[in-house]
Amino acid sequence: MGLMAKFFSVGSATLGSRFLGFAREALIASTLGAGPVADAFYAAFRFPNLFRRLFAEGAFNTAFVPLFAKELEGNGRAGAKDFAEQILSVLIFALLIITALAMIFMPFLVSTIIAPKFAANPDKFDLTILLTRIMFPYLAAMSLVAMFSGILNSFRKYFLAALAPVILNIILVGVLVFALWQGLEDRYIGIVLAWGVVVSGVVQIGLLTYGIIKEGFSIRPRVPKITPPVKRLLILAVPTAIAGGITQINLLVGQVIASAQDGAISIMNYADRLMQLPLGVIGIAIGVVLLPELTRALAAKDEEQSIALQNRSLEFGLGLTVPAAVGLFIIPLPLIALIYERGAFTRELSETTSMVLAAFAIGLPSFVLIKIFQPSFYAREDMRTPMWFSGANALINIILSLILFPIYGVVGLAIATSSAGWVNAFLLGITLYWQKHFVIKGQTLKNVLLILLASAVMGAILYVSQIWIGDYLLDRGLLIRLGAITLTVGFAAIIYFAIVIATGAIPREQIKRMLRR
């Protein structure tokens, strides 16, 4: 399977998850709006997600995948299985301790870290504590899911691991439909959503356990011991954990600042959900596939192959991200109104959320560039450089957030996030170039310039369309708006792809292969 096919294998599964995520968010928005229960649920859900991104998908998985892939290449399945079982045992032990401590000290964590401004509203504060306690075991589940996904990805089995997040959205949509059918009060809707999150984690573990067994690679926990392989993983994971910790502190600072404005946390989540469609499909696909592929190439001492992988990833990432960013920046309000504006979600909320989405869209290409550049460091077991750049990212984000929030409100937080993302991407890219670990080939540079040109033409079409038929995009019935947006976006996309295919920025044969697959 070629690199692009692997990207699309992961991306197609992620796409399904993102569409179901829209259904989930639309149901939450129409039911809870940006009210206190929505704020409590999203603040509570973000906390286990913080640790998941820090330990599971961040420090742990970034260190685990290169070591496991090298073990697999050097010592075969037997050596890889021994390594995986040692890591699994220590991981389970650490997760039990973290979960127990978090459950005990949750009121303190909510009052100091998660959402201290909620203390002014005792009901909202107490609900946040309850929901966080219910959902925190999701961290343990996702940590095991991340490890099992890393194993499957190292075997070049990408689809099942990418499919696992779909389960979360399927279960939460089902829970929401049940809650609406039963006519539950907002508080109880938040509680059943929290239990749905935990159940989804258990089901995801089951799915990936099945995948590993099917691959003929079943592993079992042992008595946890700090063996040399475990020490090596910890040495590599510490800088990544620091980098991830800086990033998550950065997000928490943003949440603390946002908690001072009623509904701000929910608004940012609704806007982020729409941005996560291209970022999830493209960025996650690249991040999942590129790290094990680069590790294999470097293990074989094939530097030229590693540079070629990055160039292909750059073309793929920007070829889909730049036009998506242009579209989200130019017509955010019709998209937000179509997806969310019903029930408790008013036009005023749509307008604010659309401004946040436009600000996020400015940084969208930078977030994908980070996904392209970081694996090159991690595959070389250089965890410190991304750590320092994550620190710069967080510092800039926090400073800009403190400056812009009093002026622009929640939109200022999105501007700060996008600005910091571009700084991080630039630092990573220029360092790789300086170290001669990444060189932009002439053809890739030409293709990127053509992608930018085609995106500009597409953006002009969207801008003019919004002027001509803005009423049909925004103020007509649901089906009319859906049809108008589909036709407008579809026509703009056809023009974009016609340009990039005609100019060779995206080879015609590559498009055909992807469509056939």
C-alpha cells in the first residue's frame, strides 16, 4: 500500500468519526446550547482528554512507536512482544495510581485547574466535579487504546486503530437520542453523556484487543518492573511529556481565561469541532502513518526515503488543508448556522462561534505542518527539540490570550492559538532544514505554490457566491440552505481540483488510485 493510500485509509475512518462528531455536537448544541451544563460537560471532558493527549497520544505513544517499530525490525515478533508486555504492565500500574488520586482530589483540581471561575456558580461547580469523576477512567481506557493502536500501526494495520474513535461518537449520539426521547433534564443529560464516554472507552479497548489478537500478537500484563527497555522509554518520554505538559497547560490557561465569559468554553468547542474535520482527517492521518514509516526508513539508513516521505506528506497535507482553511475562513457563518443553529443555539451564538472558527482557520495549515515535521524528530529519538518549541508555542499563546481576550473576548483566544501554531510550525520546519533532515524538492515547492494559487481562486468563488446568494446560504429553510451550501462548496471544490490536476500539482493517476481505493 502506497503512502497516499495509507493516508486515505486512516483519513476515511477519521472522516466517519468527524461526521458523527458533528451529529453529536449538533444534538448537544440544540439541547444544551452554551448553558451551564454544556460548559460543565466540556470542561470536565477536557480534563481526562488533557491527560490522554499528554500521556497516551503524547509522551507515551511518541516514545513507544519508534522503539516498538525498531524492536520489531531488529528482533522480530518475539522481541517486540516481550517489549510490549513490559510496557503494558508498567502502564496499567501507573494508570491505576493516577486515576485513584484524581478521583480523590477532584474538587481541588476543579477549583484550581479545570475551571476555577465556576466556583461563583455552586451548581455548575458541583456538576463539573461529578462529571469529571465519572469520565476520568476514560483516560485509562484511551491510554491502552493508544498503545494498542501503536502496535497495529507498526504492523502497518492503520484502519482499525483509526476506526476506534468512531465508537465514542456512535455511543454519545445514541445516548443523546435516548435522553431526548426520555425528556431528561439538562443536568441528567450531562450525566448520561459522561457515562457514555466511559462505556465508549471500554468498547474501544475491546475492538483493538480483537485487532491485535487477529494479527496474532496477543500480549498479557506481568508484574510491573522498571526494566532497561522501560527505562529507555521513560528517558525518551520525559521530554515529550514536558512538551505535552506545556501544551496542555497552555490549553488549560485558555480554558481558565475562557471560564470568565459565560458560554465561552462551549463556543470554542463548537468551533473547534468544525475545524477538527479537516485537521482530524488530514493531520491525524499524517501523524499516524508518518511516524512508523519514517522510523522504518531511518532504521534502514535510507535518508533519501525519509525526505521523500516528508515531501509527499507536505503535498498531501497542504493540498487538502489550505483549501479547507480558505473555505472555513470565508463562509464560517453559513456553516455554523447550518450545523448548530436550532433550539437553544441562537443566531447570536452562531455569529460568535463563526468568528472563532474563522480565527482558528487561519492556523489550520500550521497545525498540519506540525504533524508533518514532528515525526522526523521523534523517529530520530530527538524529543527535546519539539519540547523547546512547544514551550515557545505555549508562551506566545498565553501572552496573546491575556492581551487579546479583554479586547476581543473568546475570538482573541482563537487568534492566539493560530498565531502560536504558526510560530511552532516555522521553528520545527526551519530546524529540520538547518539539520538537513528535510529538504523541499523543486517539484514539491512548485506544487505547493500551485495549491496556494488554486486555493485563492476557490476562495474568490466562495466570497462572490456569499455576496450573490447569501440569503439562500443563511436565512432560508434547512433543506434550501443545505442545498445552497452543498452546491456552493461543491462548485468551488471542483474548480480547485480542476486547477491542481490540470497543472499537475496533484497527479491525475494518484487521484484515480485514491478514488478506486
